Amino acid sequence: MPFFVLAFLSGDLFLQLFSSLPSQIMLVLLTTINFLIYFSLKNRIRLVYLLFAFVLGFAWSAWYAQGILSWSLPKSWEGRPVTITGYVASLPVRNKWQTYFFFALQTMQVGGDLQPGKALVRLAWRDHQQPIKAGEKRQFLVRLKRIHGTQNPGTFDYEAWSLQKGLRASGYILTSPLNKVISHHWYHYPIAQFRQNLQEKIRAHLPQSRTAPWLMALIMGEREGIAQEDWQVLRQTGTNHLMAIAGLHIGIMAGFTHMLIAWSWRRFERLTLWLPAQQAGACAALIVAVLYSALAGFSVPTQRACLMLAAFIFSLLSRRKLNAWYGWSLALLLVLMLNPLCVLTESFWLSFGTLALIIYGMGGRLAPRGLWWKWGRVQWVVGLGLTPITLVLFQQCSLVSFLANSIAIPWLGCLILPFCFLSGICLLILPSVGGLCLLIADKSLAVLWTLLAWFSALPFSAWYHAMPDPILFFITMTGFLLLLLPAGFPGKWAGILWVLPLLLYKPAAPAEGDVWLTLLDVGQGLSVVVQTKTHLLVYDAGPRYAGMDMGESVVLPFLHKIGARQIDLLVISHGDNDHIGGAGALVKALSVGMIKTSVPEKWLQPIARTCFAGDTWQWDKVLFTFIYPDKNQLSLGNDSSCVLRITAHGQSILLTGDIEKYAEENLLEQASHHLQSTILVAPHHGSKTSGLAKFIVAVRPQFVLYATGYRNRYHFPHPQIVSFYEAIQARQLNTAETGAIQFRLKEKNAVLSPEIYRKTHHHYWHAALMEDGIKAD
């Protein structure tokens, strides 16, 4: 069975490489032929068996994806007021600005046009006076848009996440008398209703402390309101798995329940005659596991844990021995049947990968004994074996995870998790006892958190390294699997040779005199990364919003992806949030040689300097020059933006920040001989407050790049600006439509060809790529 399931998984994964889904006719034909071939062969060799499973996995995943993608928000309805009806389909998540929740559509109406809308959308509502209840049937007036996320190398794929969740649109609720509750019944989304009821009781008794939000995560799997720096502590120590309800938590609570019930059961002879204590404990453990999984909303890791536990309990009740790999593969197959698109999530790989490593690394030994075997080796196996996976997913792995987890896991299992689970039960029947359990759990967690924070502050706590392609991943994974073989196994230490390519790998870098320019997709904001052979410059760092820091979520992962160890120069053009917002995350995470900005007063660092016109330097035969502002042009807001010109091989790049027409006039008067450029990052995102016709003619770029958000509220780039650049036949690219854009300025007179991330990494779930990269509202 394990080989059948792995072949099924491979078929599922193969589909995820496609840029478009196969047609339904093709799927029906492929599946029919697959069944006919398999059942017509009397002597089925292993290859036919595996091929049958592979095609099944491919077809099942394609059919499932087609079901989700069969409905799309009409393009003409984007941004228009739409009246919708349906059900609140998730636990509402509330912050101090608004409430988020999933909404299962039933109907949609624009004017007199009524359509069915069998899809799931994500809504936000700023009206905190009206509470949202899971399971309510409601009517709302909303503005919707299609699912669209930023697209950059090494970063989170929001569109893939939305697909596996079943989301087809997002939007916000407008203030209107049309908004109303239609009905509310207990049988609509009962688990979500139960979770919301418990969440309200927990909030009423939650201690006011820094660690309190983590209690909600440990009890219900809800992690809203947790500070980004707290997540960084967990990543640095390799303990982020502890704060998401998964197999470890299910296993601890199931084991604790089994021990308690079995011990109690033995105290009553009549009960043991009816059912053996071990079996009674196992049944109780399964009940607790299912209940705990329900509290977490049946996430992928909890599904896996419950399914494996159910398989082993069934084998116990039937008095049959179940092979660990059989249980693992059975759980994997059932999870893939429930949602084959969960392979697009990190939690799927971490959950099943961790358990597979434990089975592999702890098996094949004779009479293992001692504390090291029972506890220490598990941490060693997981910490070492997950290294390639965490490098692929996060571009980092923790070097202190062995020590941190060796302390944190038993602490969590003995001193925190039981009280969290008890508080969840007691709050429903004895609120005072439940509140006391929460307080005990919080005090214990605070002590553990102090220790984890100390570990994370160590200079060697984490190792950042790029994992560039699948080939290097498989080579490295093979090396670690060899190292985890039993002692004395032939070829075990050859694993070191297989790991060496990872340790010796260095990301590609420009040659002497070359420049690589990457305009990152940070939504409505700006961030540009400029690489020379031995230096790195970052121009602006993107915005920072509530719960979203583009410096941390986009710019920093990209820098890790290219192997950056430090930023030689960080240029912050001016003080607007969409340019400076993400800079704090960069300064905190990486060594920064110098900061140049038009707002040095916003920085406490002594390395911050003003970017005065005339400042010039050379890196690796590449010339950098600030051509604006001078000392009389500061404190002008957008019109004080640092303007940087980069010259290599007779070609030039002009980075202009948010300058507007006043600054453009000054540049025409003071630096007209520096304006002509091959690549121009459009001033102020293509706003009509910039883009003087004579300035555009003076620059006369071959390429104009707009850094904008999808359907941004400013309607950038403005159609008039687009027409100006069309008049000089410049090619225009917009990150909202193309994702990240990269240019490589190489030898002189070479034809420039931009690398469009959405084009080179397009999958069937991604938004359509505009051929010219421009969309002007």
C-alpha cells in the first residue's frame, strides 16, 4: 500500500506543475483508459500497478481543482456594489480595525441581474457594532475582486493557499440597510458555531499578558493577534510547530487520556470484564483526539493525526498488528482524497514529512533502550531530517532546535497543554475553574517563552541558505536519509558527501560590471533590489500594514533566496509608509552598511545619511549617482524623494521614488544630462500628479515599470500617463499584472529581456497574465 499511495501522491503533484488544467473530456478519457488497461491485465507487474495509482492521483486532483475553479467572479462585477446572500462559513476573526470571515455564497445580484454563486469568498467588515455569528444566513452589500496575491521568488503564494481553501474572491462589506440576518440555525456549520462559542468564553477569561494569544492558538488553533517578533522567536528556535495544533498536540493529549482512562478502568473489575482497560483507554483517546481536532477546525495536521490514531486503535480492537508505514500511508491517502490540493500547503509537508522521518529514523534497530533513544534521538531525527524541507519552505533552519525542542516539548506536554485542554472543557461547564486553568497555563508558558527568547537571541540560532532547485533538494535529502540509517549500515557516512553540494552552493551573482535589477511585487508600494558582483543595494522596502509587513514577507525572503548576507546600502526614498514601512524588518534581520534617505530624522541609526544630489560612487565598475534632491529640496514630501541613477555597459536605470511634477521640473533644469535611461521605475507609481510630457521625452526609456497593487484605490497607473509612454513606444510593465520583474544588464548593446515572474512561474491557479503587463483603470 505505501507504494500505491506514493504513486497517487506523485500524480497529484504532477498536476501542480501544469499552467492550465486538462479538459473534462480529457480527464474522462484518461481515467477510462487507465481502468481498462489495469483491469484487463491478468498478470499485473509492479509498474502497471504504480502507473494506475499515478493516473488516479492526477485525475482526482484535476477533477477537484476544476470543481473549485468552475466559478469565477465576472470581470465586469469587480469593484461594483453587489448584493449577496449566503452563510457565514468560518469562525470570524476580529482585530481592532475589522472582522474577517469566510462566506459561502448562494446568490449574487447587480441591479436586476441575479446569478447563483456557489463559491466561497473572504469578506472584511469594519462595522464592529454588529457581531458576526458562524452559521448565520445573511445578506450583504459588498465590493468583490478576484483572488490576486503578490508574486515573488521565495515568498508565500496567496493564490495557491486560496485555491486549496476553496476561496474564489475577496472583498469588503459596505454600509447599507441591505445588510441583514436572514436566519440562524444550529445545523449550519455546527463546528464553527461551537468554536465561536468557546472562543468567546476563552476571551472573557484570557489573562492580559504577552503570551495570552498563544493560549488561543494552543486551544483552538487561532493565531490572530500574535506579534511578528514572536513568530520570529519560534522560527529562530525551530519551535513554530509547537504553537499550531498538530500531531504532537493530538498525540500528547491522546496519550495522557489513554493513560488516565486505562488506569481508572482497572480500578473497576466489572468494567475490565466488559472491555479491557487498554482498549477502553484507546477509545477514549480517539474521542479526545477528534474533539481536539474539531477545536482546531480539522486542519491537515490534525486530520493526519486522527486518521493514524484511528487506524492503530482499530488494529488494537481487532487484535491485529498494524505496520507504521501502513498507517502513515493510509492517513496520507485519506487526506488526499478529502482535499488533494493540500499538497500546496506547508503544513502538509511538515506534518507528513515529520512523521515519515520518525518512522524511518526510529525503525530498523534491535532492542533500543535508554533515555537518549526514547527522547533525544527523535529530536535528532526530526531536526536533521527536516533541514532540506525547511530550507525549501522558509530559506532557513534553526541550529538550536535540538536543544530548544528537547526542553519545550516535554514542558508543553506536561505543564501547558493539559491545562489548555482542561480550560477549554471547564469553561463550558465551570467557568471559574476554566479561568484558573488558563492562568496556570499562561504562567507556565511565560517561563518557557523567556527561555525560547534567549535561545533565539543567540547569534548562531538560525542558518539562512538558498535551496535553488529540486535537484539540489533531492541530493541533500538523500544525504540526510543516509546519515539517519542505523549505526554500522554500509554507506551511512557517505551521506556527508551528498550534503556537501548544499554546503558549497553559492547563488549566482552578476559578473564584473553587470547589474541585476529586481522590481519586487509588494502590492501598492515600492521595493527594488540592485545586485552587482559583490554588492547589494535595496531601494525602498515596501509598505507595512496591520498584520502584513512587506519587508518581512516579501523583501527579506527574496534576499535570503539570492543568498544575501548583508545590505551594503539601503535607500529609503522618502517617509511614506508604502516605501519605508518594511525597512524596520530589514534592518533588524540583516546587517546594513549605510542608509541613504531624504528623511534621516526618522532613523535612530547613526548610519543614516541624507541622499544629496551629486553623491556618486562605483561598485564593481558600476556607477551610482544621486541626482536629486539638493539641500533646498527637502521636507517636500513626495517631491523630496531620492532619485538614483545607475549606469552599466552604457545603459542606465532611473529610480525616482514618488517625485511629482515639481521635482521633475527641477530635474529638467538641474540634471537634464542625467535623465536619459534604458529602464525607468515610473515616478509615483504612474500617478497623474507626475509624468510631465517633457520629462518623459527627456528620459525616453525603453522600459517603464509601475509598482502598483491589484485594483488599487488610486487607479494607478493613470491612463493619461500610460498614453504618454505609449507615444514614445516604451514597453510598460506593471507588477500588479506581472509579479516581480527582473532585468540583467550584461554586455554593451545586448538586447534587454525582462524576466516576468508570473510568466516563468505560472500555474493553473494563478491570475491570468496580461500580455503587455499593463492595466489602467
